[in-house]
Amino acid sequence: MGSDFSKNSKREGPAARHRLSHGFLSIAHRLGHSAVFSRPGGPDGRPLVPKLLLPPEDSSETLGAATISAFLPEFPQRKCPGRDHFQVLGFIAKGSCGPILKVKDVFKEKTYAVKVLPKSEVLKHRALQQSKEEVIIQRQLKHPFIHNLQDCWQTQRHLFIMCDYCGAGDLYTYWLLRSRFGEDEVRLFAAELGSALGFLHDLGIMHRDVKMENILLSDRGHLRLSDFGLSRRLKRGGRAFTICGTIQYMAPEVLSGGPYNHAADWWSLGVMLFSLVTGEFPVVAEADHRTMLNKVRDFPYVLPETFSSALILLLTELLCKSPANRLRNLECFKMQAFFRGTSFDSLILQKTPVEVILELRTHPDWAAKARRGLSLDYFDNFDCDQILHSPTTPTELSPALANVDLRPATEQTCKA
């Protein structure tokens, strides 16, 4: 991967290094780095890991009215804007059901990210309720540190989810470039993401996939929590049991199959902050949740003594293996000594650009780190003209996909 972010990665090959960096079990929306484990699994009792899917061409089969109505009313039914309205600028990422496109609204002169979900794939993955939940949740969310939903609609064969476009990429890219961040930088990241989680949890929403890849960045370097494809609304006192998320970020109660609640998101935040300051994940990813659970239960989560006592205390509280004793709400989070003198007011937090992000954005390796081995081969079977009435050629791909590594797909693991 280029950056020396894991002691273990020094001794292993490229595929292993990628696993160490952010987990490799796949079935979600941002290039397959999240997982939903269903039980029972395979013959050995382990969860089944589905293959990554290429975005399929539009099926010639006509979906019946009953199938179309099954997706309503969450996705209003209308024609997709024509090429005089929407211009496809390129691919941003590949999800389990379809691509995420970079699209320009010609009338508004604004650029958006549009997730395209073929209904046939949504039904095949039994993700109908999940797709509905994603837009129901995102419609409620207007927060400075959350990626905003702008629109959603459906045509006869596809669902579309349109969000703001964040051209600065995700936090994971900058972590690869920097390897580790200083405490002052992490303090700002923690305050912004903690504010977003507190807002979500007040609405009864669990994100369930907090990780660096799902933290997009604004042009000024501030955080935007994204990808609500695994999120769930939970009533007061409610519990969840689905083993889902990205395996290196999963709380022990999630790995064990529940019950769990919003406290699991704070554990994931703790894993992320630990990785940002140390330059490596606390626990190496495993291929199944049972093995991962044993490692997570045994790992001490001890930080170097060179870190401040306030930071060590914060991470100890977040990475408490008992959810009942874990730091799990925004008010207690704000009171941590690590944040002494820090304002959680969003206007104040965003007042100053994040210099480290702006500097790294100009790094000569930024584009290579951002695409992380993504190959054009993944989009050979996708016809943009059939979906958004605009042809796409390699010269029209977004900057992050320019001069991509065209190694065989079997040699690569991809991420936006």
C-alpha cells in the first residue's frame, strides 16, 4: 500500500497488507468492505462471504407492476434526468449491487454522487428493506458532519440515491499517506465524529459501519459521516442481533451476535481513533467473526506511554469490552479530559481549515492511494447510457481513476 502503517504489514504480501488495513469481508455499498453475516453459514459453520459483483447491464426482462410498487413510496417513481440535465463525469466506487457515479447537474452547476441500485440485484441480495431503511434514515439527517442525501427516485429497473459529492475523498486515503496523526489533529476528528454520532443516537439511529472509509472530507478538510446502508433505527431500550459492519471495527457484542445497541458505534469510533494515532489497527482482521471475537476479547488495547494520559483514558473508555461500562454518549464524551478547552459547536469546529488534510490533498501519491488498485475492468459490463443517458469513456472518468493500474482483477482488492 505504500504507507508503513502496520508492523504486521512489513512481513506480509500486498493482499495481506490490504486485509490489515481495513478488513476484507464484503457485501455492502462502498466497494464491498462491509459485511452482513447471516446464520447459519457454510458447511463448516462459518459465515458465507459473497463474491463481489460487477454492475450488471440493464436486464431486458420487464419487472411487473407488483415489483415496482414494492419499492414505493420511499423512492418516488419518475424518469431519470436526460443528458441535457445530468452529465456522467465518471465512476466513484463499486458497490455490491451497482456503481456509484459522479454526476453533474447541468442546471444547478453542481456535482453529486449517485448510487445506482438495479432492482434485480437488490431483490437478489434480499436488500429491499435495507435500501428503504437507508433513504428513510438519511431523509432525517441534516447535520454539518453527516453526508447529506439530496434526492432519491426510481425508474422501472433501478433505484437512485443522490448525495453531495466530496471530491476530497475519504479519511482512509489520508491515513495511508500520513500513517499516523498527532493528538491535536485527532482531537478535531474525534469532536466532529462524536458530534455526528451523538446526533444519530438521539434520533435512535445506529450507523453500524463507522470506519475511515466512510468518513468523507469537505473541501476544507472537515468530516462527513457517510454510507448509511447498514444503519438501523432502534427504539429506546431496543437491541439488535445482526452481525454486520466491517470486521476490524466490530464491537465484541456485535461479533458475538448480540444483543447490542448504540454503544457499538462508540467502540468503532475507538478503533478508528486508536488506528489514527498509532498508525496500525489494534487487531489484525480475521476471515470469520468467531476467530475475530476471540482476538478482540483477548487484546489489551494498550497505548504507548508517549501518548497523553487524557488520550489513553479516552480510548480506554471507548474500547471497554463491556458495553454497559463503555463511554457511549455524547455528553460523557465531551467531558473527557482529552477535550478540555475544545468547543463542540459545529460553526467553531469548522471555522479553520484542517491544514494537514489540505496539505496531503496535494501529495503526489494522493490519486494512487485514493483508487487503491481500482481497475476499469470492474465497469466493462456497465452501460451508463442506458441508465443516465450519457456515454462514459475512459477519458471521462473522474481524476481518481485516471491512469489506473490495469492488473487483472484477481490480483486486486478495490476501494473508492
